[in-house]
Amino acid sequence: MIGFLMNTKFHYTLYEPIIKHLNKSDYRIILTEGYVRNVREARKFLTEKGIDFWQMIDKTEQNLIKENIKVFLGPFFFPTVYRLKPEAHHFRMVYGLAKDGWNYAWWNIFFDLIFVYGDYDAEKLSFYAPVVKAGNPRFDRWFKGEVVEDKVLELAKGRPVILYLPTYGELSSWGYYQKALEDLSERYLVIAKLHHGLKVAEGNKIVIRDESADLLSLLKIADVVISDYSGAIFDAMLAGKKILLFNLPQIPEHLSSKESLENIIRGYCRQVNEPAEVRGVIEELLHNDAFLSQREAMKAKIFSNTTGNSGEVIAKTLYEAQNREKKLPHGKGQLLRQMERLALPQLIRNKKIYGYLNKIF
């Protein structure tokens, strides 16, 4: 059986294009540790959708996971799951191209195989494990022409649509540019689709959508996409959209280095440094994005598979892995044993309090 790891409802949107190619009896969603509010929302989401899942905090279900799951797939490393069953196949699916320091960090050594977008992340991650250039499965419907326009377009009433896709934390542009975005709502329909780590209050000038909203339906109606240091930049790029990037006065180098792709791509996008610049640049972009053709040329280097079959490729690989024993190269096996002894204890948080809070909320 295949286990899909998630700790926020956003993660389910990553797996949907893969799950549709699997038999229902061949997989199970596994709800893991994470931020309490995100896990609580994910549990509610799965329950309301009628989706079967097992929880790592439940001892009975944890035993079911250990007994039944042969292949785990996650968007990043879940140390408690690895510790539960290191002999299983542990696969990663890349879901963004921003923040190189995190995306290509040392914990990738724990994976047996990594599904990547294309040549760029393959080069970064093949050091740690074999890679499969599967492409971005979330865009399968886009390339097959199956995406329908989001109904929020009705609110536009002929106005251009601005889609804002901010990241979270210290790199988020929300606080610095919020007023400028609200001012845009006089002439444009402004929609903010939030990162799953960003929570903001509902407003009456900006349409707020959470992480479970269909990004592709929103991209389909967007005339301009705004982002900051988010991996959503590359979703907009893949969709062929006009892009404006918000810069912040100061960004921590350890969170977003100059060599990271979200900064490299700034040389191929219109940028603003201050809120006062936003309106004028938006008006320019609506008429012409001078960098659009350059980004289109870059696409092939970043996304290897744009045929619409990425989910099918991943599903087939997961099926095949179920039927073979895990075998590691001798050198990597030795290294992993050392890493399990030295690093895992540092990565695993105090789960007693996590389990207690999750049961309450």
C-alpha cells in the first residue's frame, strides 16, 4: 500500500492528480505531525470530504501504517514517519522551486527517490537520490485543457483580474504591500490566494482564498500575477502569465539567498521596491510584459514534462516500487545509519505535547 503524507489540506491538492490513477484500496492518506491549526484544518477537510486516512498520533493507526505501507510519498521529510518504518521506500515529490537552502537541504539524503520538475531541480537533488523528471502534476489539467474559470470572475464586472500569491513568514510581502493592493481594488478585481502558512483576516476589498482553492482556476482568469519570494512565481511562469514581483526592504540571506531561483528569476520579471510603484507597473504590464518571451524560453530548462501525464508517471512509479525490496548502495546505507543515529533525534520534536494538542483541537 502507498502512503501519502500530509499535515495541511494544501498537500492533498498535490496528490489529487496522482491518486486519480490509483485504485482506492492501494493507498491511504496519512496525517502527520505539524502546526496544530494546520493539522486540525486538514483533519476536518479529510473528514468532510469522506477521505479515508490514518493518523500518526493514533497508536492503533500507527501500527496499521507500519504493517501496511510499503511506499511513502511526501513533499518534504517527515522524521517520525521515517523512524517508524525506515525499511520502506521513502519518496519525495518536489512541489516548488523557491528557497534553495531549504528545498535542496541535507535531509534529502533520507529519500530513496525524488520526483522533480525538470533539469534545474534534478541537478540539485540527484546528489542525494535518484530522480525522476515527472514535471508538475498539479498542471496536468492545465495542459489537457480541463481547467474551468473560477466563479469569482463574476465579481470582476469587466475589470482586469489581479491574482496575488504571497509566501509566508519573514519573506511574505502581505503586510508591506497590503494597503497598495487594497487601493488597486478600485480599478481591478484583486484576489489573494494564501500560502498555507499565512493566515489573514477576511477583508472587503481583496477576495481572500485559502490554500485549498484551485490555483489553476484562478490562474486561468488572471490578467497579472503578483508574488514575492514564493514558489508560486514558477506556477505563474508555467501558466504563461504576466508577472510582477514585490521586493522587501530587507530579506534574511539564510531564507532566500541571491543564488536561489526565486531571486534569479527576478532578472526576468518586472519588480517593485515600494508600494507607491505598484499601480503604475500594473498598468504597464496589462499592456505589455517585456520579459514574457524570456521566461517562456527558460521554461524548458525548468519543466521537463508539460504533456499532462505527470500524475500518471508518478503513480506508475509508486505502483512498481510496492513490488520490489528496498536496496541501498553500500555507501549510502552506511551514511544513513550514521544520520539516523546523529540527526534524527535532533529533527524529531517532542511528540507528547503534539499528540495532546492535536487530540484537543
